[in-house]
Amino acid sequence: MSMMQRLSRHSALMRRMAETVQADVGEGLVQGRLTGEELRGAVLGCTTCDAETCEAWLDTHPDPPEPPAFCRNRDLLMRLRV
């Protein structure tokens, strides 16, 4: 898998995780609670995680109260919850 494909896959996973736990990344950017640099760092951090584990967790947790403990972006997503 190319680096661009990996970034695309993990960007989509991060977006899906944010939506699943009701973290509003876009609003965080607008309100200044999240910078573009933090978002880029979060996506890059996500690439170090096992995508299959994340996808399986998302598939089996349609309405969780928070991200799983293994999520590298857990603290960020908790901060951006609406």
C-alpha cells in the first residue's frame, strides 16, 4: 500500500471514529479548538495503528460513549465531542 493510500485510509478511519463518538472535527477547527497542524498530526498518528482492529471495533460499536482505549487520538476526540 502506498503512503497516499495509507493516509487516505486512516483519514477515513479517523473521520469515521470522530462521527461515531460524536466529535465534531470541523467545528473544532472553526472554533479554534483544533488546529490544522493538530489534525494532520492526528491523521499521521492514526497511520501507526492497526486499521483492521479499528475497523472491527467501529463495526461492533455503533454508538459508543467514547473512543476505545487503544485509539491514538482518544484524548483529541474526547476534547472535540459535542
